[in-house]
Amino acid sequence: MRRKFTYQPMTFRKTVLLVAVGNLIAITLLHSVLNLHVFARRNPANGTRQKFRIGFLPVTCHLTCPVTDFINKQMTGDSIFEPVRFNGWPELKEAYLSAYTPATFILAPMAMALREQGVPIKIVYLGHRDGSAVMVHKDSQIYRMEDLRGKRIAVPNRFSNQRLLVFRALKQAGMLIKDIELVEMPPPDMPAALYAKAVDAISSGEPFMAQTELDGYGRVLWLTKDVWPNFISCVLAVHEDMIKNNRPTVQRLVDGISKSGKWIDQSMDHRMEAAQFVSKFYYNQNPRLLTFVLSKPPDRVKYTNLTLRKPDFDEIEELGREAGILNGTAHFEDYTDASFVTDETAVQPYAWEPPTRR
């Protein structure tokens, strides 16, 4: 007997669903191949690539990365690495974890937390000293830390040193973390949030804090240099295997970053020049932001005195444990390698001057 055909209403829906899932997988694979090079042959830890990638964000804490790249291209026609710009911490971290970037500028507490989780990461140099602020709306009645009681404060990330900065300032004012409301927010979104009064205060790396000041609605509550001298937010970190298998490459990287820092701080002319070429070629920002941050005041952010010091990280460890973002299972000797620059005074700045200043 001939079997009667019965239409199954779910068959079409299943077909559509399978096609949609297939298209999504195809698009994801295409994006991975073309944009992220996920399946490209690479072995970043053993240095077989001619140039390794370094992750950075368009913030002043990472300024030495593009400065090193730019100066090397001007002096030799080539760079010693490939800088890769990211717009947020999650993407930058995932790029490192996936081995897309064997070296990266990263938040100090984030690198420490990753080491606690068993990630083979080593901090080899600092990115900066100071270079952050807490901003409030100019029309607010907030003039001291105690005035932030019950207020909303935006910080970049759970593992940001700005979070620890606020935590430290609360302790100094005799306040508790429960006395305020902390919200996490990408730094580029903070100026608009403060302008709209969606938050009462913001804190992140520059130049986003300075943007609120330049645009006339932000007021400095305090600069980090005034409440936490020699504040550290970001560090330069590399894959541990890169140190084991290709130490000379790591040394060249650290040498370049340290010489760039000395070059930036050598003169105000150098700072203003860096503001121009970094804004134009790397950060895609209006140069007025970096120009302001690097000069108002001149020591708002510093790029010297960047060797690794145990007491600095001991304080971050202690605050991180108290704030609940570190568990205390990794210490200075575990997550750092301080051997690449042992004498800061021996570092000489790049011997390069822009053609217009020669």
C-alpha cells in the first residue's frame, strides 16, 4: 500500500533554523580568518614570526607603544613589532589569551589575576606613572571624597587600578565601599555619561578625563599623582614562553619602550610632537586631547621611573585582596620579570628629532 504523505509543520522551521545557524558559523569563521587570523600559522612564544603583535588601547597609559613604533619607522624605516589597537579591555585580554598578541599593555591587577589563574604572563616593564584622575560635573557640589557618599562612580573594569584607587581613597576618608555605587563602563563612554549626569564621578586613564575638562563640563576632583603618588595603572606584559625561548626579542622590546619613555619626558617639544603623531596615526583622536593631557600640568602623566618595584606591587596586591579581585596566590616573583631594566639611569632616550625641529 502506498504510504500517505503527511506534512510536518516543524520541518520547515527546522530547515530555516539550520540554515541560519550555518550562516552564522560561516560568517564567524570568515571573520576569524580575515580579521583575527585565528587559523594563521603562528608561534608567538618562540619568536618565529618576523614581527610579533602588541596589544594596546588609545590611552596615555599605553603611549610608549605607538611612540616606539613611530620612532623606529622614522629612524630605520621599519618597526620592531606590530602594534594592534583595541577599543576595550575584554577584547585586549582575549587577544592575549588566544595567543594573537604574545605581548600586550594591560591593567596591572588584571595581569596579576591572570597569573593567579595559571596564565603564563609576565610583567616586564611599566607603562607609565600617574596619568589618571577622578572627574565630577562642574555644577555638582562634590569637592571631597566624603561628598561622594551615596553617589555613582564609573570605573573602567573590575580589575582596573582606578577601582583600587577609589577603594584606597575611601579608606583614607574613613568610608566603606558600600558607601558608594561603583559601575563599570568603557572609558570612551564616560565623558557622555558625566555630561548627562548618569553618573556622579568618573575615573579612567587619560585622555578621556581631560575631554570633560576641555569640553567645559568636567571638574577635577583630584589627580592620582596628588593622592597616590607614582600611581601605576598599566604595565607591559609578555608570554612567559617568549622570555624562555626568545629573550633577545623581549629585551629589544623593553629597550624600545624604555627609550621612548625617556624621549617623551625629555622635553615639552617631544610631548607635543608625540601628541600629534600618536593622535593622527594610532589613536584616531583629536590631537587637542593628548596635547592637553601631556602639558596640563606637565607631570599629569610620566614615562620615566618605570622599572618594576616590589613595594608598588605589594600595595596593589593588598588592595586587590581587600577589594576581592585578587586571592593572594601569586606574588611579585610569580608575575614579574624585572631583569630587563635593572638600572633606570642607564636608559638613554631615542636620538631622534622631528625634521621640523632639526
